[in-house]
Amino acid sequence: MIWGLKKLHGILKDDKAAMEDTEEAADDLKFASTDLRDATDDLADAQERVKDSAAKVDALTQSYEDLKTAVETVLDMTETAT
């Protein structure tokens, strides 16, 4: 009888430890999930900034090409006038 109670106590003690480990793992998973969500949000923000920067580079490139064309036109007009 006492042996059975000791055995049951050991099983319950092991079950309690396993339950605590499971709770800790669940907490770790919750924190990891939050970290992943934050990282996903940060990545989306970074992608938006890259997209905005690419649009600015495209606009600057177009402005440069327009300015280059204007300078070439003025040079051609100057050569023609002389």
C-alpha cells in the first residue's frame, strides 16, 4: 500500500514537472510569436522604405536625363548659332 502511494506520488510529481515545462514552453512560444510579428512588421516597413527610395531614385534619374537633354539642346543651339 505504501509502495503504491509512493509510486503515485512520484508519478504526480513527474506530471507536475512536465506540466510546468509545458507552460514554460507555451510562454516561450508566445514570446517568439510576438517577436516574429514585430519582425514581420519591421520587414514590411523596410520594404515600404525601399519602395519609396526606389521611386525617388527613378524620379532623380528622369530629372537627370531631362537636364542632360536640355543641356545638349542648348549646346546644339549654341553651335548652330555660331
